[in-house]
Amino acid sequence: MVRSRGVTGAKGVLRLTGAMALLLAGAGLAQAQSRSNVFNDPFVQVTAALPACPVPDAPGVTPEEAKELAHDRAQRGVSCWLAGRCRLHNAYLYDAEIIPRVQKAIRVDGRYGNTSIWATGQRRWVWLQGCVATAEQSAEVEAMVRRIDDVEGVINQLMVGTAQLPAYRTAPK
């Protein structure tokens, strides 16, 4: 007599339902896991004149997200070197140098004392987040950061004033 090992009958349905419940509970647990900056992406507050400015959430991923991103980050990091566009073997290695230069350039410039700006670096790209007084300030600071050595690109998520909804994820309160 040949017995089927498929999911049949009440016991099989209960086993399948239990397995699905465990899978869903595990997915919920992954969502509840704390986020941390396992890749050490630099994140600094550059200026702090507008206390009502929504604070960006610091870079962070769950352990599960880190596993999923590790291969992609390795490929993206080395592709710049393989293409001959980077002197270092991984584009992410520049970020620890770039973000302090961004911070210094904005502070030394003197035109941004009435802003609250945060800078994040990832793969020679700089994210500018926070609040500025005018649209002109936003464009000027973006242009200045683009001219900093080793910066490949700038994502400008600065908003004028503090009353809008930011274009970035905010820090938990």
C-alpha cells in the first residue's frame, strides 16, 4: 500500500495552518526587531538652528535586512573600482571621509546658520535632510556638496521651513 505524504485531512490542514502561523509570527518579529547601523553609514547633524525641524531617522536595518543587503552592497561597492572610477576598492569606504568634509564645508561657509541640516553618506552619495529658510539655500547647499571631492551624487531632501511633511523617514519619538 502506498501512502501519500501530502497535506490531506484535518491533521494536515492543522499542520499547514500552524506552519503558516509560525511563519507570519516570524515575519512580525522581524518587523519588531530593532534597527541598527550595521554598515556604519555616516550620519551627522550639520546645523541645528530650527528645533521644530523633523529629525531624520538614522540609517539602520534589521539583522534580516542586513543579510538581504550585504550581497547588493558588496556588488555596488566594488563596481566603481572595477569601472576605474574609484581609487579605493569599495565605494562605501569613501563615506567616512566625505561626510566630515560635508559637515565642515557647510559650517565654514557661513550662509547656513539659520538651518537644521543632517547629512548621510552611502557609496559616495550624500543625502541632505532637514530644514532651510529658503529654496535658494537648498539649491546652494546642494551645489556646494556636489563640488566636494569624491562626492558622486547628492539627494536633496531639504524642505523650506518646518511645517511641511518631510520627504524622508523621521526618527521615532
